[in-house]
Amino acid sequence: MELRLAGLTFEPFIAAADIAARVDTIARKLSADYKGTVPVLIGVLNGSFLFFADIVKQLDIPCEITFTKLASYHGGTQSTMKIREDIELNAAIQGRDVLVIEDIVDTGNTAHYLLEKLRLKQPASLKMCSLLLKPAALLKPVEELKYVGFEIGNEFVVGYGLDYQELGRNLKDIYKKVG
Ligand code: 5GP
């Protein structure tokens, strides 16, 4: 069923059941890959809040969690390339295994900005997990991006944490913009 948010129309794209199945697979892989370590998981707010929560609930390893808040779209449907840091990361990560959990990697600009900052703090390892990736929009490869939920085209999506003008984050399914 179509959906209207702040004047735009969206149609169903990725169903909640498919998201849950993918989350399950990724959480199993993370549990295996980080076995024997206590990673620090960094959630990038706001968009990753549901994905982050669903992933961490399914991990069967001990982990620490913390958050940072970055914004690049500022309410539109195109990446602005300007990043605003609303909540600064203050966790001590030197010598720790760090996993960044993102909602979506589009141009990769936000990922590069954050990973560069984290690298300077000298973690033992640094990887990224993103629910969605738009390969055709990526400006340069993100080496640390080792876990991806779904690769999608250059469509604008909302739901399961992702917004359009702050609306739609609470939707269980992911929708894409029509037209
Ligand atoms: P990038 O810096 O990779 O271009 O963009 C990353 C950020 O842009 C994401 O964290 C997200 O906030 C926003 N973004 C990119 N693509 C989409 C999209 O299709 N839908 C929504 N709602 N946000 C997006």
C-alpha cells in the first residue's frame, strides 16, 4: 500500500520479515567473527536506532554500546556532503575492537568522516556494518564496510529508522519514493 509523508509518495520495498531474516544472519556472523572479544558497538543516530537494537539483541557475545549522532541530509532527499555532528562520541576506544552500525551508506561521505575520526583514536580493529548500501552512489570505496544488509539502487527510502523530514522512522517495513 502506498504511503504519503510530508507531500511525497512511497511504495513498499523491503518487508519487515525480510529485514528480520537479514538481521538474524548478520548477528550470527558478528557473533562468530567477534567471538572471544568484547567489541564496542557504535550506533549512528538517528537512522540506525532500530537496526542497532535488533542486531545487539541477537548477539551472543558480550559487547559495549555507545552512540554518536550525525546528519547529512538535513531534511531533503539528496546528500548535502556537509556533515553535522549533533552528539559527539566520547567513548574510549583505543585498543578496542570497534564496530560502527549505520542505517545506510549512500555517497560514503558520512562513513569516511566518522571512520577517519575513529581511526585517530587508535582502535585495535575498525569495521562497519550498514543495513543498506547504494553501490551506484558510492563516491569511493569504504574499506571498513564488511557487513551489509541489502544493496539497493539510487532510490530514496524511508522506514525502519530512516526518515523523510523526520517522518517514517517508526515504520516496520522499508518504503521507496515513487517517481
Ligand atoms: P552519505 O554520507 O553516505 O551520502 O549518506 C549517509 C546518510 O544520508 C545516512 O546516514 C542517512 O542519514 C542519509 N541517507 C542516505 N540515503 C538515504 C535514503 O535513501 N533515505 C534516507 N531516509 N536517508 C538517507
